[in-house]
Amino acid sequence: MGTAEPKMEGLFEEKKRVRNPLVPIVRLFSLMDVNTAGALMTAGVLTAGLISFRQGNSQLGQLLMRARVVAQGATVALMLGTAYYYGDNPWQSR
């Protein structure tokens, strides 16, 4: 019962492990919390918007500034949510 038939042994060969190139990026984001990721995303959109304004593309710059407001609002909401989840309720008097 514990031995496999000879023709079935070829099906269960050891496969060579393939290295995933995205693993360092995934590990980096697993070390950061969502608040840090949101702050970096907001800073990145702000930087891109300022660069596009400097290059004279005001339509793209305006679109990126609106995206920055959305990213900043999401970051603040995540900060409040994590503070509430971990027990630091800012609206509760001590």
C-alpha cells in the first residue's frame, strides 16, 4: 500500500523551484504597514503632480493633484481605522 507502481513514479518527480522576481517587493510591503504605504503613495502622486506642473502639463498636474487628495483622504481614513482597531479611539474621553 505504501509503494507506488513503477509507471506512476514519473508523475511525482521533484520539480525545480523557480525564483519569483517579485518576492523582494512583496517582502518590502509586508514589512511596511498600510499607513506608511499610504503616505508613500501620497508623496509619490504629489511629486509626480509637481513635476508635471513644472513641465507645463497643467491638465495632468491637476488630475494628479486630485488623485493626491483621494490618496491623502484614504491614508487618513486608514490611520483612524487602525487606531480604532488597535484600541486608541480618538473620540473616546479617558
